[in-house]
Amino acid sequence: FPSHDSVAVVLGDAINALNNYVFPMKVWRGVNIRLVNMSWGGTGFSAADVSTLKSAIDYGDSIGLTFVCSAGNINVNNDVTPNYPSGITSPNVIAVTAHDSGQNRPSFANWGPTSVDIAAPGVDILTTVTSGYQYQSGTSLSTPFVTGALALYLHKKPSATNAQLKANLQSSRFALASFNGLIAWGGKLNANALMAIP
């Protein structure tokens, strides 16, 4: 996650990427983009910056894009200290936190009874780095699990709307007592159950 002195630059770059690449690829070139994985975020954005980002995400909703966003790694309640972009309240945003191998929230992972939706694996995940592979932890590692599961579901049911994707992800989650009251859906990703939904 970026430091507070760089978040405005990162946010501007993200908005530019959406406006100048993702949206034109979908609208003008007809590329069937449905999901945007946003494994980044921060808490130092101005109200104007957040409004600009929300406008872009809302436009994405109008053209069929779901944004899957990491909840953050500073052990705070996002209901109180919003992390963006996961704190955007648009209906096509899914906020993801991490769980460990014991299905508990790791100490770094942000939570939020209303602002964070679901958990996914986020501790000691083998991932690619510049020099090869490395085990890393964070909600940025959790988010792609959810994005990938939704991509698989869209391959099965390409007509699913943003609202259906979110509802089906929620209904198929695996409930966890360790997350009850910490996140809105009180559970973790269950890709097998998601794929079983017709």
C-alpha cells in the first residue's frame, strides 16, 4: 500500500488507467472486460479525489464492470477510517480482507462490519516478484482470489449482471464465526459453492 504522501499520485494514475484504457477498451473496442482487480489503496485521499474515483466506478457500473478491491493492511476498522477504493459505496464494489490458514483475521488486515464484504486467503501466499517467486501476505493477495472466482463464474454464466455477481458471491460464502460482526458477509470465499450456482 502506498504511503500517505504518494496516495494522490496513485489515485490519479488509477483514474487515468480507467478512463484512458479500461473504459475505452470495453466501450470502443468491444473487449468483454467485466472485472477490475484493485489490489491497492490508502486512507489519505481528499474528498474531491474520492468523488472523482467514485464517479469513475459508477460509470463502470453502467457499462457492466465490477470492482474487486483490497480492504487494506493497517489493522483498522474501515467503517471508521475508510480505505479507498474499497471504501467506495457504489454497488459494484466488493471489498476483500484476508484470512489466515486457521480461517482467522490476521493482525494486519483491515475489517469493517458494513464496508468490508468477504475474506479470502491472504497469509503466506506464493506470488510472483521481479526475481521469481516469494511468499507474501496482505489483502492485496486476497483480492485476486475473489476476482478469479468471479471470472470463472462469468465464464460459466456470461450474462450475469454486476448485482447478480455480488449476490451470488455473498450467498455462496462459507460462514466463519471468526469474522462474524467484523465484515458484512461474515465469511470467506467459497469458489466451489459459487460455481454451483446456476
